[in-house]
Amino acid sequence: DADVTQTPRNRITKTGKRIMLECSQTKGHDRMYWYRQDPGLGLRLIYYSFDVKDINKGEISDGYSVSRQAQAKFSLSLESAIPNQTALYFCATSDWTGGEETQYFGPGTRLLVL
Amino acid sequence: GNSVTQMEGPVTLSEEAFLTINCTYTATGYPSLFWYVQYPGEGLQLLLKATKADDKGSNKGFEATYRKETTSFHLEKGSVQVSDSAVYFCALFFYNQGGKLIFGQGTELSVKP
């Protein structure tokens, strides 16, 4: 079974709709991240969380919100979707123990906003 | 600010050709450097890393050396295979700056039989 799962894998929505992307992990990691990937731009950080009570904005947080419901779950919400939020979204986790930093990525959610 | 620049793709090679994907960075401080790979339809996975100057990371026949003097971390492989076709991302990471990865824009590699 995958260590980092994302649901849904694909989503089509309309402008103005609220949607939620979910991420779950079984790795036991404290740190979780949300990125979006756009062609030619690489991955850009939206939000990150270092533990259940910690939420931090990344470089492109406008129009997004997150919830860290438990150590294993980190959800990304688009309160009112707009077409330029069409992208591939990735959740990632990492374990800071011992100073080792490798991020483990989910398979991605492809979002289309019409 | 901190940033990563990769050579533009797509890079198209024949099987068994030599691969170089250039990566240079701008950083205030001493980052760790990573290469991640994204196979079609999948998320990113760590390919290799180096945590200090002159370190060489290696995995699956790929290598990259952390060159502080040229602020580079070029990815190389002596003989590519069709299965190496993927998008490759260079990234840097600062332990003392909040623990976030900064990615380059990615370089697509296509290997033809």
C-alpha cells in the first residue's frame, strides 16, 4: 500500500465552487506539505505543517486554506475555485528526526477548474 | 533570494547515450542539494542527494557532485535507458531556514530506443 495517498486523483470543478483535496500518510511523519505543479514552473509550496498544531503559509497560499486534522491527515481547500488554480497538486511528508530531510510525495491530484 | 535554475527541456537522447542535466543555484548559506525524479503519472521520488561541498550523491547509475565554487549540482548518467524517461527536478534545502525545499522548474528527459 502507498505510504502517502491523495484523494481524489482527478477532479473537475466549476469556477466559484469550494473543493477539498485530501492527503493521508502512514509513514508516521510529523511534517506535511502541499505543492502545486505547473508546466515550466516546477513545484511551488502552498502550505506546510510541522505538527498537528502548526500551519504555515508557503509562497503561493492566496486562495487556499489547509487543515491538519491529525498527524496523518492534511487537507487542502480551495474556497472559491478559479481557472488559474488548474494544476497538479502534490502532498508530501518528511521526517525531521535526526536532521534527515527527504520528502515523500503522494501520486498527485489533477484539478481542472472550468 | 534562494533559487534553482535547471537547463530547459525536453532533452531527447538515444538509449545508451551520456546524460547531463545542468543545475545551478543561488543561495545565502549552505544548503543541501537534491535531485528528485517524476516518472509519468507518478509523484516525485528522491533520486540522490548531497549535504555538503564536494559530496557526491549517486543512485541507479546517476551521479551528482555538490560544487560550491560553481554553485552547481549537475546530474549525470553514463548510459541512459528508455526507463529513465521522466522529469528531473533539482532542489535545495536549508536546515536552518524552516525546512522547505526549493525546486527548479524541472527538465523532461525522453530516451528513445
